Amino acid sequence: MASTVFAQIPFQSKSLNKSPNTHFVPSFKLPVSLSFKARTALPKRFRIRAGLIEPDGGKLVDLHVAEPERELKKSEAASLPRVKLTEIDLQWVHVLSEGWASPLTGFMREPEFLQTLHFNSLRLDDGSFVNMSVPIVLAIDDSQKANIGESNSVALVDSDDKLIAVLTDIEIYKHPKEERIARTWGTIAPGLPYVEETITNAGNWLIGGDLEVIEPIKFNDGLDRFRLSPIELRQEFERRNADAVFAFQLRNPVHNGHALLMTDTRRRLLEMGYMNPILLLHPLGGYTKADDVPLSWRMKQHEKVLEDGVLDPETTVVSIFPSPMHYAGPTEVQWHAKARINAGANFYIVGRDPAGMGHPVEKRDLYDADHGKKVLSMAPGLERLNILPFRVAAYDKTQGKMAFFDPSRAQDFLFISGTKMRTLAKNKENPPAGFMCPGGWQVLVEYYDSLTPLDKGRTREPVPA
């Protein structure tokens, strides 16, 4: 998975469409070099020649300080006011530094914050738009604001006071917490995981500016080899001669229904005329809520899926998407899609209730299950991305395997919910044969075994995989 720098090709980003046309794959956009009308079907096996999709703003942002300049930058930072980063702040520094949020060059100043909050997009200097649906901001409290004073720059340090980055040309502005929560999640109900973790007790001010990251961020958890940056992913896709890249994000273990969706997507792209579509299997690697399977265990399970041949290693790139998870449904799924454009993906698989969760107070889903894919197909700034809504997969009892649901014989299908899957794994029971590869299922059993309740009802912390 080792990669080198990929040379970027400038492009002029597109402005917003004036009509609410969607961009689902049935009307997918052809390369501009072809003269077909937008909705004309391609003949089977028609050869499409396509390079990787260009990043937002025309080039990937790289916010790392060049190695020869690092010592000087550290020396200059020694006299600056310091802001201590939380674990999630550090994850956002990582995201920004590698260009996932291109063309952002740092934590948002107020104009960027307001555009994101109210328009889910940013207007560039040339008048064009790029999608940006979640605020990427850094909160500070009154005492930190006072300590910064009139300084134009601050040093950002981790929990051990190690210098991580310098934030320059700063702007400090009020943190409208209620408005931020309401507009990002569509509710201010108590119990939203990301809100409670990062906003409720955060400072009353936000500080934005340009980031200068001292050196690439490493987590030293045995998974850094999977944390490929957008530049590294693009180089890997080029190395594999990809003429299409389709991204699949998940924060759960991969079962054979997921694999069916991914392999069927590749089949569809081949039928469209692409010669070598490559899958980006891209599990979310930042903050997740407490009841999600931890990243280390998910990555171990994903490796077993490839080892068991459920997915083809030759046409699959497994990498970690470093973003924290908001669970903000239709708003957040736009961020997930936009970031994959910057990584080189021109197709994005979307299913039921993407980035959603149960309502934190009431017994219902927080978001309509279909709104995520509908919003994604119309989102401003995502016109270049082709959306692949997937069909529902379930366990077909007549075939003994996962298959696409056929409502004409609904009685033949068994839907194995996440709750049911977890119950089976906790009880060390096997699911129906064909639901998940044996190696992957064993990883899940081992994970839930590591959570065996202790005396007095307490539960163990998950053991790293």
C-alpha cells in the first residue's frame, strides 16, 4: 500500500446548476470528450477513457511544513500563545493537513463557517462553488481568548504539549452553539453523540486561520499503513490503471450483503464501458460513538474479508478515512462524498439512511431513510460526482446466501439487523451460512468476547485487535 506523490492536474471548478437535476448513475455524466447526450445509454463494452476526477478547487491542499523548514517553524512557535487540541481536534488537523477538505487551508474563519452552516457550500474566488456541509472549526474558551490577546498566530499542541501545528492569520469569533447544532443535525435534542463530545462543553469562541502542520500526523496504533492520504490514494489508483474509482464508506463490519453491493457495482461499471474500475473500501477512522465496533477490530475484520476472497484484492484498495463521525444524516453524507472526490473517486455508493442514527430521545430514526441519497444526488458542488444508490440486500433462504431483495417473494428473505448480528456474536452463535465469511465472523466473536461483563454489571473496555 506504499504510495508516492501524485502530480495534480489543474481544473476550473464548475458553478452550481440552476436546475434541481439529480446525478444518480442512471443519468451519469459522461467525460466531456465524448459527444453523447447526457442521458444516452452507452453500448455494452464501449471503451471509456477517463483520468481521475480532479479535486475541488483544482488542486489538493497540502498543509505540511516542508522538512527543511520544520526546525525554524518550531523555533518561531515557541513564543506563540498555545491552544491545546482535543483528540477530535487532532483528527480534524489530520483531515485538513492532507487535503480531504480541499480547498480549505485551515480551520474555518467566520465567512466560511457561515457559508457552511447556511448554504452547505463555499464560494471560491472565481465565483464557483464547492460542497462543504459540516463546519470544521476549533473552539476556545474565554481564558484562551484572553491569553491569545493581539497575537496573529497561535501554536496548536496535543495533550502532551507536543507542537502539532501553527495557526496563522487568525480570526476569533463567537461560537453559536445552538445554531450550529440545529443547522447541522436538524434538532437540538439531548444525546447527540458528537454534540456531547465536542460542542456542549466547548468554549464560546471559534478560532480560524491557515494551518501549517509541522509534520505528518501518525497515530502509532498499527494502522498507519492504512491511512493513505488523498495524494497517496490517487497515486495508487494511477498505479493500478484505474479508469473509474467507486467509494464505499462504512463504519461497521463487512458482511456478504455489503460485498454483493460492491461487486455488483463493479459489474455495472464494466457494463457501462469502464475497463478497470477500482473499489475504494473506505471505513471511517475518526471519532465514533461508544457502541460502534472500534476501528482496530473493523480493520482486522476487513482484512479477513479480503483474505477469504469475498472481495478481490486486485481491484480493491482498503484505506482509512480519518474524519470524525457526526451522525448528521443528509447533511454529513455530503461531506463524506465531497472528501472522496478529493481522493479521486468519481462514483459514490449510497444506501439507506447514510450517516444516520436512531433519535437520541424517541424510538425512531433521526432522519428519513431515503433523504440522504436524495440530497446527495442534488447537492450543490457535487455535480461532478456520480451517485450509486444501492439495492437492498438480505439473506435469501432459498439460495443460502445474501442476495438482492425480491419483493415478489418476500417470504424467502431474512433481514439480519445489526442488533441481531451483535446478539449472535455475543452469544458465540453462527449466523446463517453465507451471511459473512467465517474468518470475518470469528473476528466479531472475539471482539464481543472482549466485552464480557465484569462483576457488578460493569463492562470491559474493548481490547485492541
